[in-house]
Amino acid sequence: MNPAKFALLLGVGLLAFLFVAALYVVWTRIVGLDPTVAQKCASLSATGQAALAAVSGGTLGAVSLAAPSVPVGVAGMVLLAASSFAGLLVFELVQQRQRAGV
């Protein structure tokens, strides 16, 4: 793959997931929930955080290389980020219901 295309896809992926992380924290604060996933990631040791960052970066890099074209890669990155955001929202809502005892 062309290095410029790879850099573009990797940049889009990183921006999409940074946007998802920001939306997740803002949404949990607006709704009045504690962002448990963010708290668990922040409480990891430095080695755990480095490992999490390496796995995430490796996954984004591998997905960027596997994309057949830039439009397909961008669409895939955005779809993956949106699915991750939806999964985080559902996880937090389930956590809240379990704490409330419903």
C-alpha cells in the first residue's frame, strides 16, 4: 500500500477513536453515569496502559493495511468507531441497571 494512503487511513482511524472516547466521557457525564471503562483504563499500571496502546495501535495499523482502497478503509474505520461507541453506551447502561438492582 502507498505510504500516504496508509498514513491517511491511520490518521482517520485515530481521529475517529479519539472522537469516540471524548463523546463517551461527555455522554456519561451528561447522563450522570460514571465512565467505568475509562476509569478502569486509567487505573491500569504503566505497563498495562502501554500494552493496551500497543494492541490498539497494532490493530488500527493492521486494519489500515488490509483496506483495499481509501474510501473503503475510511468507511470501515468510521463504522468500527461508531460500533465501539454504541457498545460502550450499552455497557454503561447495563452497568447502571445492575447497580440500581433493576
